Amino acid sequence: MARQELGPHSLRVAQRVAEMLDGVEAAVVGCSGGPDSLALALGAEWAGRRTGTRITAVIVDHRLQSGSDRVAAETAELLAWRGIDAVIRQVDVRDTGEGPESAARSARRAALLEVAQGRPVLLGHTLDDQAETVLLGLARGSGVTSLAGIRPRAGSFWHPLLEIRRTTTVAACREWGVRPWHDPQNADPVFRRSLVRRSTLPVLEQDLGPGVAEALARTAVLMQGEDAVMADLADAWLARHAVLPQDLAGDQSLPALPLPTLPLPDLVGEPRGLARRVVKAWLQRAGVESSFVHVEAVLDLQHARGGAGVDLPGARVTRRGRRLELNRGDENSS
């Protein structure tokens, strides 16, 4: 179809994408057909022609709703009409106790990474999504890492629209002359994020005045800086105590590593906040997920006798004299 002049909203979306794609040879765009991801895909097509980036859109059909295959096919057809190569991937969503939203996200991201094959994956999260993420983190009593929210670049997943409101993506789709699909689950209060989006944030805006979403998103930006500093401090501590090799400190993209024991006296001599981050980093580096409760229980082993331990998801931390030893479940079974 003939190229059209962009309006102010579609131009803003496209320019944000172009800034992130500068120097990128090829990228994948996750597109559900909703306003955010559809605006992202159209913006990526515009940006790709200017940056020389080859764009492929991936539509993930979770098969959780009746007619999802039709929505996927119509989205692919719309994108093809706009000159965008699009593929559909069907996934099986299996909830293993993480909750339906998290299970669907895990399945979707796995499908996107499979298609991307190492290329960056652009996702359409907006400032509104960032605000919702921070608010949910606050409600859970989360720490700096969680409150840092969605990073602009998190490994292979890139988020060019984090400074753009959802109203802008809706207006951009209107300027592009396309009709996005509106997922009915986004209005279903059974999902916590939907409840925050439809009820909690609007009430906060009403009671506290406008700008709450922007303030929450700004909190994420501030926390991202704080989180990076704390991550570096924890890595430096692990390297200084020969738990993590010096040349690996600071590289957060590493796969799970077998790590030595932690020296307990040195650890408990540190401020509690740093000690928490060291334990968290130690576990995370070994591929073990942990909560605040888990980390506190590990630190409290300083008061326990030798042989006492803490069970974690797929692992166990045991006090051995003056050191903490980590054993993963797969190591115990081998």
C-alpha cells in the first residue's frame, strides 16, 4: 500500500523505535494485535526502513480464548497488508504454580526467543505498564530490583515505548488507519494487573491528582540506577571473597554457575542491606530463585548450629562450620 504521512502520535512511536533500532540489522516484534503492540509493529516498520533493520512480527496464539486463532490470523493479515513479515506461533500454557498471567508470559517469551534466534525482541510495554508494574511491586512489599520495573533493555527483550502513554499508542493506531484488537482479559478483574489498570490507578489519579502514572514510572527509572549499583556491590563482594571470579563480576547475562561456599563471618559483618544482596546474588548466580523470606532465612543461619539448613526452590543452603554451602536439587540427585 502507499506510504502515508505520520501524525504526531504515530510519529512519536516510530521515532522511539528508530532510536532503539539504530545499528541493528534485524529484530523481532511481539504483536498481539492490541493497540500497544500494533503501534509498535507499525512504528518498527517505519523505523526499519530508515535504519536498515529487517523486521519480523511474531503473533503468539496462547489458545486460552475461543477464537484466538482467528485473532492471530487477522493480525497477521493486517501486518502483511502494511508490508510487515509476520509469523504465528501457537503455544501451550501450563501453569506450574506461578499463576496464569506468569505462565502465559513464560510461554509467550519462549516462543518469541525461538523465532528471534539471538536477535532483539521488541515488546510494546508503555509507561502505563511500567506504572502498573511498580504499583504491584509496592503492594507485594518488593525490594529495589522489583520496583525497578521493566528495563528498556533486559537481555534480548527491548522496550522502546516505556516513556509513551497508552493513550498515545491508541491514537497512533487511529492515525495509521488500523483497528486494534482489545483483549477482553485486560478488563477481567480476576487478573491483578487488570484490576490495577481499570480500578486502582484511576482511583489514585482521582484522589491524588494527575501524574501518578508518570511518578510511578519515574520511580522505576530511579530504582534501576539504585539496583545497578547494588548489583555491582554484591558482585564485588563475591569477587573479593573468591566466590565469583573477578572477570565475571558485573556480567549479569551469565548462565547458572557452580559457586563456592559463602564465608559466614564476613557476610554477617556487613550492613544487612548489602548482606541481603550478596546472598540474593549468590543464589541467583547459581540459578536458584529466592524470595525475601528465603534470603532472611539464609542470613539467620548465623544463629544456627552446623548442619542446619534452609530449603529453597530446587536447592538447599546448609551451614557448614563458618561457611554456607549451596546444594541444588539436580546436584543431590546425581
